[in-house]
Amino acid sequence: AHRSPRLYVAIPALDQVVVIDTDTRSTVSHWQVPGRPASMALDEASGRLFVATRTLAGDPRPPVLSVLDTDSGRLLLTLPSKDATENMYWDAPQRLIYTSSLDGYVQAYRQRDPDHYDLVATVPTVPHAGTSQLVPGLDELCVAAPPHAGQPAAVWVFRPAAAATR
């Protein structure tokens, strides 16, 4: 697998992603994104960086999932997303992006090709269930669900590939 010497750093206060060359330890570029970047995932093979944004009180911009070209930093498209995305993953074998948000949702986006993506699933969880982990070998997305509405804390396990193909 190709490994780029680039590191992508979210700077929420500036609505930016900073690109750092890890070989030279220098800043390569600053990319503007349409909102406060909260979580990112990388499709290195296709040269795409996925950036989920959040809103703060009084911010009129809706939360979005942005797709950027990693060669130019150009914003290719934005997709609707739930607010307060906490974790995001790129599942290359399934060509899916998964997000989990503190607003209590898991979302899945399917890549048609590196320039086109579709929101294919929005599944409610519980408020503050933003912590998650993709386990590719098991094809599972595990989401930590805190106690809610009289139910104890739990780990919810989603089989994302099966759910996103419906």
C-alpha cells in the first residue's frame, strides 16, 4: 500500500485542514472547509480526504461531509450530515464512509467513484453515542451507547456493509 508523507490536521477555529509533510516536518498547505472540521477519514488510494463539520450556537452553516482532493485541496462536493460527528471511517473494501455522531446517529455514505458519493443509511442510536470503532476484519462498526431512557450503557454492533446495500 502506498503511504504518503502527508498528515492532515483539523483546525476548527479557522475552518481549515492543515497539510503537513512528515518527511520535511513542514506545512505544505492550508485548505478551507465549509465549517468547523470535527472528524476526518482518508481514502489514500483515490486521493480523497473526507471532512465532517460541526456547528456551534449561532452558526448558520449546516453540518456537512466534505470530500476534498488530496492533490489540490479542492472541495469536490458536500453531503448532508448529522451534527456533532465524533468518529468517521473509510472502509475501502466496501467503498463506504461511516460516521457516528453525538446527536445520536450512525450514517453511511457509498462511493460510486472518487468524485461521487451517496448517503445510503441514517440509523438512530442514542444521544452522545459518538464513540465508535470500525473493525474491518469482522465487518463491524461498534458504537459505545451511554445509558439513555432507563437503558444501561451498551456497545451496539452494526454490520455496515449489509445495511448499506439495502
